[in-house]
Amino acid sequence: MSGLTYEAVARFAQQGGLIYFGLIFLAGVAYALWPSKKAEFQHAAHMPLDDEELS
């Protein structure tokens, strides 16, 4: 009988998914907190408050 049981594959998939999504989350946080992006995000945050007409 093979060493690959359902439980082993499920455990591997769960741990791999956790690591994968953890890395994706950390990449998103690093992108959001990157110093060179600060001006871009501040501009985007103030856009709803601008009194300019779009038309």
C-alpha cells in the first residue's frame, strides 16, 4: 500500500495553503506599507474629499 493516504495529502494541502496565503498576505502588507507608496495612498485616501467636479 502506498504511503500517500488521504490524511497525509489533506495535511500537506492544508499546510501548503496556510503557507501560501500567509506569504500572499505578507506581500500585500509589505506593498501597502512600502515607503515609496505613501504619497500614492495618501492621494487615493483624499480623493473622495476633493471638491472638484468630474465632468
